[in-house]
Amino acid sequence: MAVPRKISVLVPDDEARRFEAFCSERGHKKSTLIVRLIKEHLDKEQYPFQGSLLTMASAKDKSSVNAKKSQ
């Protein structure tokens, strides 16, 4: 399972109050709804998950650094 990452977002005051009221009325936790909205947007845009490429690249970088250290 991936480790959650923190994302900070600045929202205009009127939109923040509107979002908080929506979450309160509908029983949503703000952070959970934001995560769901991001996922739905990325899915709608058909943006592919690229984690495996990033994971492979970082593992490759680490192994090359370790190889250089052992020489």
C-alpha cells in the first residue's frame, strides 16, 4: 500500500465556506472528499497511473548510487 502524501491547497474564503457547508450537510469528511474528487477527475481525464515508472526509476537510481559507493 502506498504511503499517503500531504497536499496543501489554498482556497478562496467563499469557496472554502461553501465546501465546508457542503461537507457538513452531506456528512463528508473534507479530506476524504477531496481525495475522491481528485481521483474522479484523473480517471475522467484518463490520466494513467505512473507510479510503477517512478518506483522503477528511483530503485534504479538507488542501485546505481550503491554500486558507485562499493567501487
